[in-house]
Amino acid sequence: MEINYSTGNTINATYIDEFYAANPGYYQTFAWGVNDACQVVTADTPSLTGRFHGPVTEGGPSIRRFRRQAIVNTYAETAAAESLARLNRSYQTGVDRILTRTVDRRG
């Protein structure tokens, strides 16, 4: 299982857990987490800063605190034998906050 997160002022902030299911899951990857397209992180949710990609075990106590309090608003799964890492070179996991806010809400 891996963690990917990135934060910043002008980029989409995301926190995604990934699980590669290997042979029992027909080589699919499942991902779930939080993006900042809608407000699901409260004032009580610990903040994460910077970027991280790596095993869950190296996430440390800040990751455990964040997981306990953040509300999942993003889910993805790959097709069989497809790599989420390869797909993420062209597509991000979840909604794009910057594109979402450009929608005209006046109707």
C-alpha cells in the first residue's frame, strides 16, 4: 500500500492511498482519499505539507492522524493490468479544483 500527497497554493491538494491488488485482484490498483475540490477537511483535521510518495509505513504519525479525521471524497480503480502510476502521468486521481471553480454558477 502506498501514499501520495501534495499540497500547495496553486496546485490541487490531494491525499491518496493506493492498494495494488496483484493476482487476486486481477492486477488492479484501487485508490481512495481526499482532494480539495470540495471542503472535507475541517479545522480539526491535521494538515499535511509538501509532497510525499512512498509506503504507508513511512508516513509517520501525521499520516495516521490525518487518516482518522479526513473524510474520503475520491475513489478510483484501474482496469485490469493497468498501472495507476502510468495513468497519473496524463490524468490526476479525482476532480480538478481549478477547473471546477471555472464553472459559471449563475445558471
